[in-house]
Amino acid sequence: MSYAGPDFEPPQPRRPRRGPLTVALAALVPGALLGWLAYETVGSSGDDGGPGRATVRSSAPSASGALTEDAKKPSASPSPTTASASAPAPASGPLKGKVVVIDPGHNPENFQHASEINRKVNIGTNWKECDTTGTSANDGYTEAEFTLDVAHRMRTLLEEQGATVKLTQDGDRPYGPCVDERARIGNEAKADAVVSVHADGSGAGDRGFHVILPGAVHKGAADTRAIVAPSRDLGERVAGRFVAVTGSAPSNYIGDGGGLVTRKDLGGLNLSTVPKVFIECGNMRDSKDAALLTSGAWRQKAAQGISEGIVSFLRG
């Protein structure tokens, strides 16, 4: 599905039958093109950027992309009694009074709780497993590690803007939460925006990111009709800023080349009553994408791009 959202113009689809909404990737801002060249050539240099304290900007970072070094593993989790709640938000900032929920996909300990995560939960349209283990890169770096690390970096950036930030899990529980609880956390927080962070596990050669939007669902406990439009706005802004900051291209294997995909089979979206999207930041099973996903410096850019999209959405 192609689109032209804020700060982002999608690439020309490979097949001429695509609709008029798809435009050439060459129309992206020059910074994004330069970033994509780096994306194509980056190797597993092991550069691990730190969580950073830079404020969210309205433009892409400098070409140098200089970032501090840190370990590839996520930072230490807080105690279970405080993990899902953020530190107090700053007294002022453009996002003062706004609540953002970050949903780090999967859980580092899910693999040890097969029976629990395979339990079926009702997502409105049907029943699905509570959760899954997620995927991993060929070197063993897991999706759960990736998502938690990016979530920590996003929390830092967004709190500096004055937002109140909550995580659905912070590595502080034995498994899960289940997909229905993940949605409920955002709903009960009355979040102004929710983003679920993931990385895909497709085949080698499949590259790029995509943002998943909720489809219109009205069945059982699911009723997304009120959030479809604002969620699309959120998704377009996140996709646009993700391109500009990371230089990544939209997925070459899912969607129509525009980086947006609509789904009605995800409990985390079906059961949400607040604007929410998923982002698959890249494919962990492709060596070139994995070189990015396992780089702390690139994860900092991913967190920056997603956060800028959230800021753009919340500020209108």
C-alpha cells in the first residue's frame, strides 16, 4: 500500500499498474537518499551508539551520524515494581501532558514459557496465541533484545520532550504480556499514541521496514473504527521520519513499496481504543538488515526516527 504522508514520499513501485498515490523514491529528501546509500553498504562494524540524550529534532541528523559507543545488549531493566512506569516527565516541554505507550514486541524470557505464551486469547475477530518468542539474527541477537533497547532509547528522547512514557514490559516479568493485555495497557493509560516496536523474520534478500496500521474491525471486543484514521496519520508520520533519519527504504517484500500495511489479525491493534501502529524496523534474517539492527548506532537512529514521527503526530 503506497501513500504520501508527512515528510515522506514513497518510492515508485516496481510494477507500473500501481495507483497514482505511489511516487518515486528519488523524490525523498537528499538526506534520506544518502542514508539509504549507507544502508546498502553498512557492514557489521560493531558500532554501538549509546542511548543518547539528544532532543527529538524536526530534521534528519547530520551526515556524520556521530554517536557514542555502548554495548549491544539493552540497558539494565528497573525493578519489577517500577518497570512499566516511566520516570517523572520534565516540568515543561512541547509534549507536556501527552502520554505515549511504547510496546517492546515479545519478551526476552518468552522462550522459557512455551505453555503460557501458547495459551489462546480473544482478539475480537478470532482467538490467537498470547504471544510468541519473536525472531533473531543469525548471530543469536534476538528481536526481544532489539525491541527493548529501541524502547529505552525512545523513552529517553520522548521524556526529554515532556511526554509521560510507559512501557508495556521492561524485561521485568517472566513472559508476555499477552497481546490483549498489551492493548489494554495503552487503553487504560489513555495514551495519545502507542507504537509497538518489532523486527521481522523473513527470508534472506527481504529488506526494509514497514509500518502496520489497524484495519476497520467491529466484532466482539474489537472496535477499531474510531482509531483507523488517527492511526494512519501516526503511521504515515512515523514512516516518513524513519526514512529521513535512518535512510532505510520501505519493505521490498510486504506492501506496495510505500511502507504501510493494513492488518485486521493483530490483537494488539484490534483491541486498541487509542491510536496505535506497529513498526517492523527491518528483517533480522537478512545479513544486510541484521548488520543495521545489531548496531547500537543504527538503533539510536531508529529510536530517533520513530520518536520524531510520534512528536509530529502529537503536535499536529
